[in-house]
Amino acid sequence: MLALNDHVAIAFQPLRNTAGHLPAPESLAKKLRSIVQAATSDVERVSPSVTSLFASASVEIWSRGVHSFLISSSVTRSSSLWASVAGYYASHYAVRAFAHLLGYFQVYTEKKIVRIEVDGSHHLCTITKKTGGDAEHKLYWRLVKRSTEFSTDPFFMFNVDKADISDLAHRGFANYADHVNRIEEFSCLDEAVLKSRIEHLSSIELSSVPVPDRRHYPDIESVQLIAYHRLVKFRSLLDDILGSRNKFWNAQRSPRWCANFVDFQVVTPRFVSAYRT
């Protein structure tokens, strides 16, 4: 199996001259669904274009994470509820983006998990059956955490729904707990407030990973900080691997709709030695 850097470089190669154009909605899901339905074995050989769909899917879902982070930051004062929920999804989309970079995708309608791997000139899809513990909000996090690339990274801890200190438990509390009893007076969104909030988050030097704690709900700063660091980490990883040679990534790495608000800079945590800012 290729190292992550080599796998990513190969996956993005077909996109190098596409100038940032994304495939049609559900392109990867539909393609994998057809592969799974026609499969005669647990490992199917596919074209390199399938591998590149994993690459573009990872970038698109990362963009959704960035967008969710902006929403969370913009409503920090207006709604602790939606600042928490949108902040969680910013993290979830970032983790899912990493899972797609690693070559994983859950084909929900077929109850299958597909992994793409490159072996020499062969692009291979390994198909496994989805089990009861493979719900999306656990599966992608587990796949990323158990990978050799991220198993020791403190920003990608297991996402345990029954632990108080957990992204998933905090999201579950915000979404489903009764009598949360925290609805702020509504105020209109303000660009200056959004910029100020992100500048504040960017300037914090962490002494440890700020995992959200549902006992301290809304714990918004932890939710937003950990999401932001994960989003920056994805962007930095692709910058390191692809440099400026890939037109697709060059066009996607700084979405125009967030350029006025976020520069993807963080203060390097002291406990993370290999963190690019």
C-alpha cells in the first residue's frame, strides 16, 4: 500500500489541469454504487478516474467544513445552539475529508464501505460490508484515527458518543437533549463580528487539544478551535504534497466566499511538533 503522500499525489494527478472545476453532485457515490452492484469479488480493478473522484470529493467536503465553520463563528453571539451544531459539522466534514484522502467512502444505499488503493498501475476498490457500528458519524472518525498517518495525532482522537469529553457527545447534547434551556436573544449577523471571532480563534496558542465537553455546554470556543485546526491541517497537508503544481487545488484551497474572513493561519501548538502554519 502506498504512503499517504504518494497516494494523494497520484489521486490528484488527473485534476492538475482542471482549473478547480468540481464533478457533478454525487459523482463518486453513483460511480461506487455501480461498481458495488456489478462486483463479482471483494476487490475490483477500476480506472484512475475513480481514484481522482476520491480526491475531488475530499476537497469538496472540506469546503463544506470551512463553510460550516464560518456559520458557527458568525452566530457565536446569536445562537450557542447553532454555533455548537455548525461547529461540530465543521469538524465532521474535516475528518470525512481526511477519510476520503485515505481512500474510504461509505456507499450508504448499498450498505458497503469502499476503499480505493493504488498498486503499481492498478487502481483497486476493496468492498466490505457495513456493520451496525459503521454509522457515518463514527465510521469516518474511526478510519482516520486508526490510520498510521493520524493514529498518534492528538487532533484526531476517537469520537465516542458516550464520553462527556467528545465531539459526538457534545453534538448529541446540543441536538437531542431535553431542557437545554439556552436560547439567546436574536441579533443579525455582522461581518465585523465574524472577522473578529476568527482572528481571536487564530491567535490562541493551545496548551492541549480543546475537545468539547458536553458538561460545559455550549463550550463553543472548544468546538470552533478544534474544527479550525482540523480544517487548517487538511489544507496544509495538501499544500505540502501538491505544492503549486496542481491547478485544481490552487483554485480550491482559498474559496472566494471566505477570503475576506479567514486566512487559515493558526498559532502552532507546542505539543504538535510537525504542524505547518
